[in-house]
Amino acid sequence: MSIRAIIADDESLMRSGLRLLLGAADDIEIIAEAAHGAEAIDLARELGPDLILMDIRMPVMNGLEATRTLMAQASHPEVLILTAFGTDEFVYQALRSGAAGYILKDTPPDELIHAVRAAANGTRTLSPSAVESLLGRGTTSATGLAGGGDGGAGPLGAGNPHTPDPLEPLTAREREIAEAVAQGMTNAQVARSLFVSTATVKTHLARIFYKLDVSTRVQLALLVNERR
């Protein structure tokens, strides 16, 4: 089954190049192009894509605002940020907005195709420079937020002891699962480590997302790591 994708970028030459590159993959279909974030939102509502490849700096509505708007909807596509800017603030805001990944425009073609496939499947993907930006900011670990999410290291930053615990609404079991997700573990890995079924993990995750008001595993991982 093909990944139905929309390209959102204000440069027509970039859109054309991405269409040719991604359209050459057997499992990726470019169904539309958008010149700004507002147009991407309208097309997403009309066409129901699996993924939007989103630039950040665009007229009318930028990619970060468009991502936040999309993620606030009950049903939404995955968003993969593709931009020339790898600053820590952009990376952080994109992930907090709910983006499934953050890739720079100088990424090799085969890696970009892999990132699109991963994001469409809900797997977070960060370019190496984006990981370095997060490390510099001290909000999370490279392994916990990079690539396919297998394994993970502990957080780098220490939390403020006077800051309210954002995980307070969670039960003990839900905290265990939230911590495991923040380490980059998949649902199957969490299930094996806690001796429960994958379906049980999914049920707990749905409750965790609701209680913490997050919509993606990346947002959850950032929230967990912020408290440390």
C-alpha cells in the first residue's frame, strides 16, 4: 500500500525536485503540493494524506503553526519537517508541535525516502544535526529521539526540583510505560519488558496521551525528559 503524501514548500523548484525524488519510490505517491502551511491544512482536510512533508519558513502560515493546527485535529496525517534550518529552537518547537521527525534538506535521497517511510509508520526520525541541537539544549538523548527508536540512553539535562511533576496524573504502571517510551522502546519492547500484551501497552498509551494532553510519542518523550 502506497504512502500518500503532500509536499508543503514555498519554493516551486524544491517541490518539483521532491516530487520527482519521492515519486520514484514504488511505495510513495505524491498526491498534492502546497506553497504554504494554510494550503497544506486545506489539502490535508480534503485529501486525507498519510503524511505531509513540511517546510518551516513559508508565507501565510509557517510549517510549525501548520503542524500544531493539524495535530489538534482528531484525525491527522503524520508530519515530517524538511527544512534548511537545524537550530535547536526550531527542532524543539517542531517536536513539541507533534512532528514525527525533523530532516534537513541536505539529507541524501535514500535517507530522505527512509525518513518518509518511517514517519508514515509513526516512527520518529531526526537528522544527525537535529540530534546534536537537542543534545546542546539538554532536553533529551540522541538515542531516545533518533532513528527507529530501538534502545535508548538516559536524559542529559537535570530537572528543576521545584518544577511540578508533569507525570503526576499517571498511575505507577503508566509512568513505567511513559519512561520506556521516552527511552525509545517500541510497543512490543515495552510489552516484553513489563510482561504484558502489546494491546495492553497500546491501551495504557492512549490513557497517557489523554492525561498528559500529548498526541505523539515524541511529545511524550520530551515531556518525560524535561522533568529530569
